[in-house]
Amino acid sequence: MPSMMNHPAPWLAGYICDLPTPFGDNDEIDAAAFRQLCERQIAAGAKALVVGETTGEDSTLSLPEHSALVRIAVRASRGRAAVIAGAGSNSTSQAIELSRRAEADGADAVLSVVPYYNKPTQAGIYAHFRTIADSTRLPIILHDVPSRTVRELADDTLVRLAESDQFIGVRDSTGDVARPLRLRPLVRPDFRLLSGDDRTAPAFLVHGGDGCMSVTSNVVPELCRQLYLNCRQGELRFARHSAFRIGQLTDALLREATPAPLKYALSLFGLMSPRLRLPLVELTEPAKAEVARAVALACNGAGPVSLNYG
């Protein structure tokens, strides 16, 4: 998709779904279910897909499994949507390997997270991302999620990285809705500021954000797209209505360890199994009931949703 890569703005905006990884009875990737998830998002108007990242249980995936997910998504998209491969690690060499594999497998960009657990300085974080950039021709989207990594991507570090055209945006999972106001004057116009926190995404958009890499859009992609359009067009009364419906679903999806609630929600539509890989486990029965109620409410309050995964 070279034309897309020359002009990131058209596809790196709006609600971009962070896809889960479906597993079958034998704990292997359910390729058919994953293709179906990709097709569903594209049919709903998605311009990009995130695969093999946090919601995709990336920490439990082997390198060949990461590659398999990217290849499935690339074949499913057939140029209709950009494929953003999760390629982050707290080991720079591992992140390089994931990025090179993503490039070889046909991804259009990589999403690279701030190194976690080993607590690097800002100088170390900058050097980590610059070294990754030197190893691949793919565009890189930075992922700042201090609740998981302990270390944040400081504004100054982000601005320095954004001086390179290879860094095309940030997935900001800090929940800081004022960050777009601070960063917009400091980064080039085509550098995209995306929320990574569904709970605060509407406020992030109102404050100048370009979109959201979303968990909730897995379940209600059309409603999320409508919320984005309402915010961009200044239709705040309609945006508040959409945000209310989405917000209750988001609370249910994020209350337990992600992506357990999401996988259960999608299983209600027959899209995938709710199976996870340890150390994550499936929801309790009360938690399942709560997710089912939230899904029904978000889907126009159409009543109970039945489980029909085959």
C-alpha cells in the first residue's frame, strides 16, 4: 500500500480497532475467526487494523504467530485497510526482529511500545526507538502506556522523535485529554495524535486528537465511527449521546483484565471463542452477565444477546 504510506493522514485517523487474537480448542490461532474479525472491521469502514498488540495478547504469542497474524490481516485487507503490526518489546533487539518480520510479512506500519519492566531513562527510550527506526523502512507509531510500562514517553522525547518523518504518530494511553493541546504546536502537522484509552477518547478528540486505537470498536465499530464524525464536525450534542452508549460498554470491557471481557462480548455474536492464554483466564458468570447487558444496551437496547459460537 505505498500510496497510503506516502500520505498517512487519510488512514491514520478515526477509530482504529485493536484486534484480539482468537484461539481454538488446541490453543492455536483460529485463522478463520481472525479473518472474519478483519472483514467485519473493513466492512464497517475501518481504514486501518492493529494486530498482535496488547489486545491481541502479544506477550503470549511466538514470533511465528506474530507473523501469521500479520499475513492473515494483509491477505484479508487486500489493500482496503492499512495493517499496523504490534512490534514492541522491552528488548530492543526483539523489537527490531518483530519490526523486520512485520515488514517482510507485508505490514504497512508498526506500533512500538515504550520498553516495560526494565525502567529505561528518557535517553534510553529515545535510543531504543531510534535504533528500531534504523532497522526498518516501515513507518512507526509510538505507544505510550505508562500504566503497563511504568515509564512514560515524555513530551520532549516524543517531540524529538517526531522530527523524523518515519515516526508518524503516537498512541497515547495516558488518559491525559489535554495532551493534544500541548503537543499539536510542537509536532509537524501530519504527525497523528491518537488516544489509546477508550474511556477518555471522546474528550481527547474534542481537544484536537486525530482518533483512537480502540478496544470498544471491536464490538460496535459503526457507533464508534459515528462518535468520531460527531466530534470532528462539532456536533457535540450527538457526540455526547454516542459517548454515553459507548461509555457503558467500555466500562464493562475494561473492568476485568483485557481482553477477557472483549473476547466474551465477541463470542456473543458468534465471531470467536472467549478462550485466552494463561495467565489470563475467562470471566466469572457475574462478569459475563454484566458484559452481555452492556452489549445489549450499546446495540440499541435490543434485549439479551445470545451466545452462538460454533
